[in-house]
Amino acid sequence: SNGERGNAWLTGWNWVENIDSLAAIKKFIYEEKKYTMAQLLDALKANWEGYEDMRIDFVKNAPKWGNDDDYVDEIMLRCLREVARHSKEIKCTAGNNWPLLPENASANIYWANVVGALPSGRRLGDALYDGGISPGPGLDKKGPTAVLKSCGKINHISDGRAFLLNQRL
């Protein structure tokens, strides 16, 4: 956080990985019942080793942020709004709230060997998503307009602070 002049924020590292992971869990475990939570936990503990077909399913067939897909976009909005609601209750010493600032900047490379396997299909050592609301590398299958449409669903005033998007063309 930045304490200068009373400005402060909560940094949301690896924010979109969490959104994609929640979408995968919702779809495959709770709705389709294709996998159990125990199977997923075993796969994650094994860093997906021995679970490659399952991992590919989670990478390719689970909804991903940045494709103008309301299924995952609504998860993003719900999570942003829930954190924003709590952040308005937390005050810095100057009396300002602590809004969410999802960002990774260059930390997506540094943390790649620290953050373990995720339900998004990511393995320990795979690069994390860059930016703060940027889709995962190669996971924005519907082009740059769909990315902007997903990002346009966010209320960038009430849902957080400033959101970093790195657009790939």
C-alpha cells in the first residue's frame, strides 16, 4: 500500500487467476459434477502431474475472463463488489477507504515459482497473468474487443480503484 498523503489501497495480486479458478470450480465441480473437490485437491497437490487430461480440461473448457462471457464476468464483478464493500469499511489514518487495486506488474514472473498449482489449470512455475484485470496469456480467445467488453462491465469507480489492463494484439 501507499501511505503518502493518506492514499492507500489493497493490492490484489493474481486477481484474475482467482476468478478463472472460481469459474472452473463452479462449472466442473458444482454444476456439471464432472470432478470432485477431492480429485481437484489431489491434482493441485501433485502440481497437476498425473492429471494432464484433467488439467487441459480446466485450461481449455472452463470459462475464462476476457472473453465477454457473462458466466465468468459475473464472478469477477461479484468478487470486486464484495471486496469493495469491505474496503469501504477499512480506513487509513487520514480517514480514506482502502480500495482494491488488482495488479501484478512484473510480479507475475517473480511469483511464478512461488504460487502453487491453481484450479485455472496453472502449474507451479507457469507464468502468472500480467496486469491486474488482464486475461491469462492466450486465454482471451475472442479477441481484443471481447477483452474490452469484459473490462467495460466493471464500474471502475465503485468496484475498486484503477485497474491495470495489458492488452495483447
